Amino acid sequence: MKKTISEMIGLNRTVAALSVARLADALGNSLLFVVIPLYVAKLPAPWFPWSDEMRAGFLISMYGFVNAFLQPFAGALSDRMSKRKPFIQAGLVLMGTGTLLFVSASRFADLLVLRAIQGLGVAMTIPASMALMAASSNPKTRGGSMGIYSTSRMAGFALGPLIGGFLYDRFGFETAFYVGAALIAVALMLVQLLVKEIPQQDADRPVRRLRMFDRRLLNVGILGTALATFMMAGAFAMMTPLEARFNARLHETALEFGIAFSALMASRLVLQIPIGRLSDRFGRKPFIVGGLLLMGFSTAVLGQARSSVELIWLRVVQGAGAAGIAAPAFALAADLARHGGEARQMSFITMGFGLGIATGPFLAGLLAGKDFDLPFVCFGALLLLSAWVVYRNVPETVRQKSEVMRN
């Protein structure tokens, strides 16, 4: 029987619904990236006598650390209850509520509480979503499925800051927060209407205690892919706090820097789904290793860009490397996930991404104080080392499955 195009690329109802919902909530969250630094400067902070930039950086990093560290706990709880959809819905409610309450914040401490609430919401949503993706995708087309999901997410993160900047310029803070909350509400509605809970075969098995870190679920493949996503996210986000230095060195405008920053997401959006599908055919591991190598070399020379054009092209190459890592890494982790532990195992991959987003800018700002090129050289070296670790230790699931079928 001839397969449809949707079946060939790994697109089914659950994958489509989760991808569109992820697009909507990524839009709602990422439009805050532009608004938050401006809002921080507006609010009094008597308990935090820091610069506006330091407060904004602390707020952003705290959000990343909260959602990253709580993901394994949320994943373990989801596995124990054998439920995914309620966790996604509860997380979206928390994210939307936190965004809406930004309107009523009167001081910086209020923002800390609200961002912690949003971080908790993300921590509840992501592991359950990835567990549903693992359970609902076909192993033969899983790379394509993960590519679709990741592409939707990246599209939201690429468009969100543009929408946030437009809303702030035209209408002000409150409108941006209302629109962000509304987009997350749309995601909640899509999950309610289109996503079905997948029954767990072992749902009636009694669980005596909650195990967040179960050694039986942690293997070198899961840890290796978590390392790859951590390094990818750190390299992706590390140039954020160095915008002023880049603009001064290259004599460029904020718009030109924004184009360079978005160039990574643009190239990743173009390549994500094709590379995901190729990983279904040729294996996950070659693309992950190749992506880490490509990101390593391009990141190491990023600080040596002599013009905005060079910076843009280096970010395009970084995006190609990121596309080689993301979908194959998520697909490999889903291949290795054990039944009943999908949320916990997938949470380590998404936790790696969250920690990378939180850690990359912090380390870049710290190292750039000594030498501008230093953070890029260090991250480049660590990416190359990560490629060696993945090559030596992470198994190739696609080849293993094909060998089993032949035997």
C-alpha cells in the first residue's frame, strides 16, 4: 500500500497537534524576550541594587534554571501517573497565568515570582509533550516527526521577538502581555481539542515510590544526547549578552545584529525536517556528530568576524549544525526510551537544552570580560570534545533496529 506524504515525513494527528500547540506557546513566551529587559528597567528593585542589564540577565537565567531542574521531577510524576495530557494542560495554564499577571507587577521581585511560575509551567509541559511524541511517532519516521516538532518550536522562537517588539512599539507593555497570554490560551485549546491521551499498558502496575532519577532509565545514549543538546543551546544563546560589543566592533546597528542572531534560526528552520528524515534512513549518530563538529568550528571563529555579513554567514553555519543535532538527538532519545519511563528519559534531553540556554549567556559574559574571543574559543573546543564523546559512546539505534529485522 502506497504511503501518503504525511506518513512518509512522520506527520500524524498527534504530532501535528503538539507541533502547532508548541508553535503557539513558543510565540507567547518568546515575545517576552524583547519586552522583559525594558520592563525590568521600568520597575523599582529596592532589594536588588544591580544594573538593569544584570537584573534582566538574572531574571532570564533564573527562568531557564527553574524549568531545567524541575523537568526530571515533572517527568517522573507524569510516568508514575501514566498521564501526559493533564501535565501539558496544567503547564500551559501556569505559563499563560504568569504571562497575564505581568500586567499587575509593581516591582522586580514580582517578576521573579512570575518567571518562576512560568518556569514551572514549562517544566510540566515539555517532558509530557516529548513523551507523547515518543509514543505517537513511528520509529521508522521518528526523525521526521521530531523535525516537524522542533521546526514549529523554532519558528515560534524566531517570530516571537519580532511580534513582541512590534506590540511594544505600537501599543505598549500591557498589549504584549495580553497577546502572549492569548497565544498560550490558543495552545491550550488545541491540546484539549486535538491531542488524545495514549493509554499506558503498565498503567495499572502499582508504583511504590516516585523515582526522579532511576538508574535503570539513565544510559549512555540518553546522557550523550543530553550533552549534545546542552552544548548546542549554549552555543546558540551565548552571543546574546555580547550584543553591544559586537555592534561596537563591527560598526553595526541593532537591526543588523538581530538579523545575524536570527540567521541561525532561519537556516535551522530550512534544514530541520530534511535532516530529521535523513536520520531515519542513514542513522541518528552521524548527523549529531557532524552537527557538533560544524557548530564547534563555526563557534570558535565567531568572535573573529570582521563584518556583519561574516557574522551572519557564521550564524547560518551554526544553524546548519544545530539542525544536525536537534531532531536526530530527540529521535535517538525516543528510540532508547523505555516504556513507562519516556517522560523521565526525554526530560534529560530537554533539561540539557534549558540548561544550555541559561548557562551559555552567563559564561559568555563572564569570559568575554577577559578576552572577547575567549568564550567562543572555549565553547568551540567543548563542542568538538562533545562530538568525540558522542562518537565514542552513544549507540546508533537505526542501525541496531535494521540488524534486528534482518536477523
